[in-house]
Amino acid sequence: MPATEPRYDTKPDWWIAKELAQKMGLGEYFSWKTFEEFLDYKLTRMGSSLKEMKKIGVKKFERNSGDLYFSAENPPVFDTPSGKIELYSRQLEEAGFDPMPRYTPHEEPPEGFYRLIYGRTQSHTFSRTSNNPNLSAIMAENKVWVNPKVAANWQLKDGQDVWLKNQDGSITGFPAKVRITERIRWDSVYIVHGFGHTSSQLTRASGKGVSDAALITKVMIDPVMGGTGMRGNFVTFITENPDKEAKA
């Protein structure tokens, strides 16, 4: 149940999906007029109703898929030819892949470059909240975490502006301040994701910090399961404004 009424003209996600579906000629799959009607439809098919759930809050059903935990009477079943855990997979072997995991050394950064590590912060949700007035007051921009040994080699100072350039020549559009810390390895740098926006409409976030996405020009793909790895990009520091150099 809603904790509060939405502010301004904010629309819920179900309404946006329904309106888009209608514009695309798929309105028949979104025949309900309100979200309460949709919830009641789903709950009725499960043997309950929105009216009942508003009253009781929680409803328990008998399990129909066996015990929740493994036991002698309920042993685990694995979807393999042998029905067991297979450390050596003949299925992978027959498909032309390594039947056992094979260690492949990761690429090391070239001289003067450092592995780009990106991540999250407790203050923001990806890049969606960097323009939020309350959250930007807590964290208005990201910083480049640099190991003290690396900072000494580059003669970097804490709080100094630097631009980042990756192995393919991509350069951040804005500078970021250096944060010298032992919390990052000497062969890597770290930045929080979600900054470096270019839109002037983001009045609080535009031009603040650097975008890690702009530096991720190389993506590795696992040949077996298709997973992607984006921490194989390397960056170096530019201590002078590259735009000034280009104009000169």
C-alpha cells in the first residue's frame, strides 16, 4: 500500500508501461484500469483477493514442490547427464569449450596506466540521483582514488584536479579531484559510477566529476555463458586541461 501520495505530476511505473503498450497497439495485454484492479486480478488467480490481503496482510499456502531443504527423503537433483555435480563437463567438451575451468591470466596495465575500477556509493542510485538536491548535498561529485605510492610518483596532491585518459585515447570531459588513500591498490584507480553528466538541464550534476562509462571502451565477453567484463580498461592521468592543449 502506498506510504504517501506522489508529488507533482509523477506517474507510477505501471501507468507508464500501460500507456506505452497502448501506443504500441498492445493495450489488450493491459486491460486493467487501475493498479488495484491489476493486483486483485493476480491475487484472485492465486486464491486470494486484494480485499483479503488488505485485511490479513500475509497468507500462507501449502507447498506443492517438495520440502524447502534437502534431506534423505528430498535429495538434490542436478540437471546434468549423471544427475550429480560434475567438475568435468562433457557437455562443455562436446560443445568445444574447456570441460574444466581454465585459468586465464588477466591483462596487466601498460606502463603509466592503472586498472579502472568503478562501483557504487551509499548516497546515490547509479546515475539517477546525482541531481537530487538532498543527495547531491551529501556527495556532489566523484573522486579518483589513488594509492599514495602512485600519487608520489605522479606528484599528485589530495584534492588536485586531474583528467583521465584510457588505453584507446578516450578522455574524460571534466576533471575529478584526487583522493589519496590506502584503500586502493597501487595498480588500480577507483571512481564512483554516476557522475560526469553533460546535460545542462541537470543543474546540480552537470560537469561534476567524471564518467566511468566514457572510459569503458573495451568489453570482454565470456565465450561460454556470455557474461561481460568491463574492468579490463586502463587509465592514466592528465594534470593539465586537455581542452586548452587542443586549442593551443
